[in-house]
Amino acid sequence: MSGPPAQAWLNALLVLVEQLQLGLLSLWHALGLTGDSHGQPAWPWARRMAAETLLIDLGLARQVGLTLCAVAVAVLAMALALAWRRRRGVLLAGAALALVAAPWPSASLLFVPAAPTSFHASPTRFAVDSIAHGARVYAQHCTSCHGTDGRGEGPLAASLAVWPPTLAGPLLARRADGELFWHVLAGMRDRQGRSTMPAFGDRLGEREVWAVIDYMKALSAGSGAEGNWPVPLRLPEMAIRCADAAPLALSQWRGDQRVRLVTVDGTTPLPFEDPRFLTVLVTPDGQPPAQVPRFRAGCTAIASHAWQAVAAIAGQAPSRLAGTQLLADRAGWLRARGTPGRPWSDANLVCVSGPAAGTPAASSSAPSSVPDGLTALLLRMDAEPVRFVKGGFVH
Ligand code: HEC
């Protein structure tokens, strides 16, 4: 009994459910049966399949998986029946049997309310400029209820009928971006139809809403100060310059090389280059530090807001950020946060997808020569990739 781990088939199922719905949306849009909403094809139905429910209800997920298999078998049998006259009766009976025998899941569990933007993708690429823009929007419109730290304890919070949720928990990771977008634009209501979260559609433009979602994610990661981050984050997009070459987008390394962001100001010692990852220096003003000879400078972030965005993600005040490091895996997920002056260890992991940090994972197979902290961390990041599913994360 050594099938693939539960998470592998579950992840595949969630991706399939997502792709099926996106495929249907594209088809409807191509046929002209649905228009656009906020620049992307609008989801035409009031409900959608709830990937986030499947993620926590394995029994339901199994039923959905088996039913999808049965439907695939039935469709295949019917297609064969069209071509193969002599066996038509048997094939059609087989198709009917597959459909009858399938463990159809309960619709009320599987389907949840949807918005026209449920399947929208954020156009911002989680760029540092967008995070900084979002910080301004958040400070102006959201802190009164959600609080500067996002824990839902702003000055107005106590006077509301419903307490604002804390962003320091997994809420933002559980919701599809498109639904967060809709909730900010259109507001939210309780079961009796009373407004709970105000609508911002008349005050904020689309770009501002996508930006504030980016900032809330950064804030959420930064507020989970200890241990695991509640929201897995991509390396933020930013322009960087390597030696004298033309500026490049940091995402260019995604899928290829690990990236380490090192925040340095005039006082911090510069890191050594390390061939195991691309080192990018982040400075308060986007200029390479004066004390670095060119050949050692590696790459420097030239995006002016990089310092502020990294500070939000790392949960540090910008004035105390210098020396903090962020490490991203080859797929571009931020996985570890380094503290100035301390050696790397498993305790630096902020995004763990296997056993919780600190548990002696796979210690029985560990080689007798124990690798140093950073090597062990990199090996673990490679061995336990982040599994990502829209609308729900396996983390
Ligand atoms: C008047 C107080 C108030 C203000 C101002 C406010 N919110 Fe909220 N917000 C709430 C409350 C209350 C809820 C919980 C609503 C519920 O669960 O029904 C909420 C929920 C949310 C959620 C969770 C949505 C979800 O999918 O569950 C997000 C995201 C959010 N707010 C973002 C924002 C942003 C961004 C701003 C500023 C542009 C903002 N809020 C301003 C009160 C407020």
C-alpha cells in the first residue's frame, strides 16, 4: 500500500475542478453567452464549485473525484457507441451504469455562492509598486475598522454589528483573489441582508482594489511574526539591475533559480555571493550601496518601493529592516526569512508544506554528516514544494 500521498491526488483534483470551471467560462465567453466584468470574462452563474470545501472535506473530495471518473467513462462509452454500431447496446448500458453507480456528491455541499469576478486573476503580479500603492489605499480607507496591523481592531471595529476578521489568519489564503476583489467593491451582507463590510465600488478604482489586496497579503504575512505564514506569498515582482546590464524583472528567474533578497543600508555588512541562489540587494533608495565594488554587487533592486514592500512582508518597520533576508524557492515562493546576525536554520522557514517546522522530518533517512543550517533549509525547500490551488491552498 504505497499510493501517492493524499495531498497529491487532492491537489490534482482541485486543479481539475478549477480548470473545468475556467474552461467552461472561456467557452461561454467565446460563444458570447457571457460578457465582461471589470475587464475579464464574467462568471455567469450564481454558484461555483467550492475547491476550498474539498480541501477540508476529504470524503466529499473523494466523491467528486469518483463521480468525475464515472462521467468521463460514460462520455467515452457514449462516444464509442456512436462509432461502434454492433456494441452500441452494451456501451450505452455501460454508460448508464457508470452514471447511476457514481457517488454523486450533495449539491448543497459542493456549490457555494459565486460573484461575477470569482475567477478573475489579479493583474498586478504582486509587484512592489502595487503593494506600496495598496498600503496608501489601506491607510486611508481600511484602518478605521481593520486596524493598522490588520487584526480587525481599528477604532470603529467595536461599534460594528460584525467584528472585522483578522487578516493575520488564513482568511486571505482561503479566498480566491476574484472574490476578495468583489467583496471590497460590492461590500458584504449578513444573512438578514444588513451591510457588514461597506462597498468601495464608488470610491476605489479596479487598480486600487487589486493593489489593496496585494498589500493585505503582505501585511498578513508580516503579522504572522512567529513560525508559519498564514498566506503563502510569491516573491514580489520588481525591477532589478545586475552589474551594468539593462533592468530585468525579478520574475525572470522563476522556475529556474532560487532568489535571496538582502536588505542593506549603509551600516549593514554586505552578504557574500552564494552560487546556490541569485542574491538581490534591496536598498532604501534603490541605488547599489556605495561601499560595494561593482563586481561584488550582484544585482540590486531598482524599484523605488522595494524596501517598503519587503518591510511589510517581513513584518518590520522600514527603519529597522536592514539586514533582514528573504529566500524564495525555484518556483518563486517565499519560503524563509533570515534575521540579521543569526545563522540559518529550519526555524527560519515561513512557508512549510510538509510536517510542521521543528518536527524531526525524515530523520531516519538523514545522512550521518549533518548539512549546515542553510543547506538543510534549501534541501527541505526543494523536497517540499509549495502546492498551490486557487481558492484554497495546501501549504
Ligand atoms: C466600516 C468598517 C469597515 C471598513 C472601513 C472596511 N471594512 Fe473590510 N470588513 C469589515 C467587516 C465588518 C467585515 C466582515 C464582514 C462579514 O464577514 O460579513 C470585513 C471584511 C473584509 C474582508 C474579508 C472578506 C471575505 O472574503 O471574507 C476583506 C478582504 C476586507 N474587509 C477588506 C477591506 C478593505 C480592503 C477595506 C478598505 C478599502 C475595508 N475592508 C474597509 C468592516 C470594514
